[in-house]
Amino acid sequence: MRVKEHPILGELEEKKTVTIFYNGQPIEAREGEPIAAALMNAGIRAFRTTAKRHTPRGIFCAIGRCTDCMMTVDGRPNIRTCITPVEDGMRVEFQEGLGKSPLEKEGHSHEKN
């Protein structure tokens, strides 16, 4: 549920509605808002799992200092979604652990033989 009136910040400014895709599913968002805000508004609270214990993480600091909100965005892993603005057509994916680069997803290795 989106906050439309804040006691300090005032009324929510009207912005263009765009569509982003979360794990392939369309989600309505407001152009320029942080990805994390759009996901939270859509009821999505877990954005990734930790590499070691595989526990879910979501928003913690919401100012880009921690790494709890990292997700794979347009094929790039480890994007801090609390400070990355929404763009129309953006593809956002739940991230397992440290995420994988596009080359790793295709089966290419970074190791030299």
C-alpha cells in the first residue's frame, strides 16, 4: 500500500505510471521511484537470499548503505534497489546469494585454463 500523504513530506507528487517486470510478472510503478518502493507497493517484501544461510532479505536501511535490497536488474546482479530508480520495461529478478553475471548464466566461466 502506497503512502499518499506523509506528515513531513506532504502529499505524494503525481508521476507517470510505468511497468516493470518482477520475475517476468508485470508490476505497475511510478516513473523514477526506487525499485524497492515499487516492489513494496506490490506486496513484495523479500528481494534476495543470503549466500551462506539462504535467508530472505528485503529493505533494511533504504538509503543504499547496506546490501539487503540487492537484486538482479536488467541482467546485472547486486543492484541496490532502494536507490535505483524505476525505468519503464525494467526487468527485476529475485537474487539467490551473490547473484550471477550474464556470462555465468550462459555457462561461460571466468577461469583461465
